[in-house]
Amino acid sequence: MTISIGNDHAGPDYKKAIVQMLEAKGHTVINHGTDTFDSVDYPDFGHPVANDITQGKADFGIVICGSGNGIAITVNKHQGIRAAICWTKEIAGLARGHNNANIVSIPARFTSIPQAVEIVDTFLNTAFEGGRHATRVNKIDCM
């Protein structure tokens, strides 16, 4: 599986740990994130992740910023993107299982690095349930 990841200055350590886990599991990672803690603008790192998914270059995306909100709002501007802010593995499972989310947004200032790794692992290993959830998800993209 190919995963695209992007982060601002709140997430370099998170990204490093997540990428390590992904690569250890044999995934290919496209890195659009910053590696420094110098202040940057999260849209500069979120838009390329969304583009990777909409262009078929990546199967899923991971975005990281302080609250998870700004970068999630950014990627959700792209048609066909369903990003979910997840601060527990349970929410990550529901985001995939019920909402068919294709990007997980990690709030770095509200999760630990081990939690973030667990959130991503759950997100990627949960299948979309379809059924009544598919009807609802289809209504999202009706514009």
C-alpha cells in the first residue's frame, strides 16, 4: 500500500515514528511533511497529500498538525477526500468503517506519539463496512 503523509511543525516526531511503523510493515511512504520545528503553513503540506490520493498516487493519507483541524479542513476542500480527525484508535476505526475516510488527521498536541502510531495502524487495518454507511457516504459527494 502507498501512503502519503504531510505535517507541519507540530508533527516531525510523529511523522518519523509513523513512517517507521509503515515501512516496517512494507508500505511505501510519500513524504510531504516538514522535518523541522520551524513554523510553517499546514496547507502547504496538506494539499499535496490530498492530491496524491485524488490522482491515484496513494491509497491513503495521513496529515498532522497541532489540533488536526486546520490540515483536515485543508484536505477536505478536495473533491473525493474524506479526512477525519482522530484522537483515539476507536474513532479511527469508525472513521474507516462507517465514513470510508481516506485521510486520517492526527492532532499532535492532543495525542502521544504511541497513540498516533496506534491510530494510524487501526485506520489502515479497518475496512469500510459499506451497506447503510455507503448510502450515507455517497451523499457526501453528491455536489
